[in-house]
Amino acid sequence: MSILPTPTWRCRSCSALSNTWERHLTPLDPTLFGEIDPPQRLLMGPGPVNAHPRVLRAMSADLLGQFDPEMTGFMNQVMALYRPVFGTWNQWTMLIDGTARAAIEASLVSLVEPGDTVLVVNFGRFGLLLTEILSRLGAKIEQVSAPWGEVVPMDAIAAAIEQFGPKVVATVHGDTSTTMAQPLEGLGALCKAAGAYLYVDACAT
């Protein structure tokens, strides 16, 4: 149902258009609008997903400004807790609020420098996303691929690692564009033996 009329562009000036628009404004009918009260759903897709009750409680806490002294203390605690997760003692280990793509990009930016060789295990749309991000980072991209609807055999990945000697091996675990899950067992050992970092996009799994 249209609440406002479709504006016409026959007016000769913005002022005339504004006056015409205001004359045709229709009062809003309050019965057309209700409270935002979403029904409960069990979300089983790659996102959005149901939030844990602890997360919901935290999100309902009072807000703090980013320059509040208490906020600084909370951030310092979060940074300290994040360092062991990533195996680093870098004091600038920061928490970034963003989408899954933001996490993917932040991880790759931290691993890859221009000219680094990166082997992408590509079997779906999100493998292509890895190559798109890596191309913007100036990486030398090599790929070992499988037709969509299949996964890449481990022996093919091993051969590509031996052939290209990458600094990073990057793969998606569960690619929602094809519903396929790339097996990871043994991949870490292959990368360790070759002295390569292993990056896994596990957003959907």
C-alpha cells in the first residue's frame, strides 16, 4: 500500500517540487504500524543466527561512549583475552566489530603482503571471494579448484603446495553457495610441513 504519492518531475524548480509534494502529503494511518516484536525462530542458516542468552544480556547493558574511562578498561581486557586465541603477545591485538567479510579481510590483511604467494582452495563463490580480496592485497594468487558441487581432493592440494610453495594456503570450510564442506583433516599437517600458514574461512560451519 502506497502511503505517499509518486512525485512527478514536471516542476521547474526544486522549490516548486517541494511545495507540490507537501500539498499531497497523506496523514499517516497509525493502524498500519505496529510494535516491532519479531516471533521466535530457530535460525539454522549461515547468518543471521540465534544469539546466546549471555550475548543478549550483554547487548542490553547500558551504553558507554568510546572515550569513557570504563570503556578503555573493558577494551584492554578484551585485547588481553584475544592474544592467546591468536597465539600472539602483540599489544595492538584489536577487536573489530563487523561482518563475516570484515573478519575475512582483516585476517588476510594481517597475513599477506604484496607479492606473497597464496594458494586458494577454490570450490565455490566464497573461494572466489578470497581471490578477490587477495588480488586487492597484491598477492600472487595460485588456485587449486574443483567444479562447483565437489570438493578439492587432498592429494591435489598437496601437489599444489609442493608446486607453488605458498606462504599461505587459504580455503573455505563450508561454502554456502554450493552447500559443500571441504575436508580439513590432514591439511594443517601439509601446511606445517611446507612452512605455510593455513587460513580457513569457517564462517558457515
